[in-house]
Amino acid sequence: MTLEEWADLPEDEPGELVDGRLVEEEMPSYTHELVVLWLGSVLRAWLAGKGFVAGSGAKLAVAAHRGRMPDLTVYMPGTKKPPARGIVRVPPDIAVEIVTPTPRDARRDRVEKLDEYAAFGVRFYWILDPELRSLEVLELGSDGRYVHALGATEELVASVPGCAGLALDLPSLWAEIARLEADEQP
């Protein structure tokens, strides 16, 4: 399958393109979607209509035969914006992946996509893990590889690399997840 064929698939056809093949992606949990919406809302408010934040339906052409759909993408003011329709060939300033608890999905987010997003030119790669209650911010170095720019768990993040004026109230997010999980039956 080509990138163009992948981009033309119906919106409800799940999967990412890996070496020309459609590969099934994880089925997001309610917790996963709660985190996506929470973080997307924070980022949109921070940008105040001056940039763009999109959810997991955006299809990025990260390589000739690879297409990925990050959980969130951010295009900052003053950088090239993505096209309104079709496949996105412009790297976002930030790609966010929300880690799901299966080993296969965690490996994809922490290993495979790390290299792909770096090669594509994504300046910041955020990995948010609801299970571990952690956020990692990786920044693309001049050598084309990611370096660790921030690691946070339980604290309010008052200074996010590359995002002047953005604060992330992680304790608030973790509390919302805990509230969702509180009434679960074993």
C-alpha cells in the first residue's frame, strides 16, 4: 500500500502504514481518550488560537513507506502549518503518544516511533504514560536524535521545554484518572 492509498482509506479504517502494510493499532481505552482530550484542551488554551492542535486522525507521512497517527500533534505559531486535508508531510513541532499498557504498543511508542519521528523532523516528542503516571519530553538534537529534555511524574510542570508559558498540572490529570478508576470492579 502506498502513502496515498493509506491516506485515502475511510476515516473509520484503523491502522498505521508500516513498510507498505496496514498495521493494526491499539484500541484506545476510555483512560487513553480522557488523557488525549485533557492534554489537547490544555494545549489549545495555551496556544490561544495562534497554532494548531489535532487529534489521532491526522495521518503523517513519516517516511516513504511509513505513516503514523500520533495521539496529538501541535503546530506552533510561526511554523509551517499542515494541509487542511489529506496526508501530512509537514512535521509537527510536537507529537504526543499516550502509552497503552500492552507491551507491543509500549514498544511501538517508545522504540519504533522514536526513530521515525526523529527522522521526520518532529522537534519535540512527548510520551505520556497513564499507568506509570509519567511524562517524558524528548527534544530533537542537532545530530537528528532525541535527547531527554524533561521527565515528570507527580509535580506541576511549570516550564515545558520549547513551550514558553505552558504549565501542565499533572496532579490534576492523575486525579481525574484515579477518579475514573475508583469505582472499577476487579
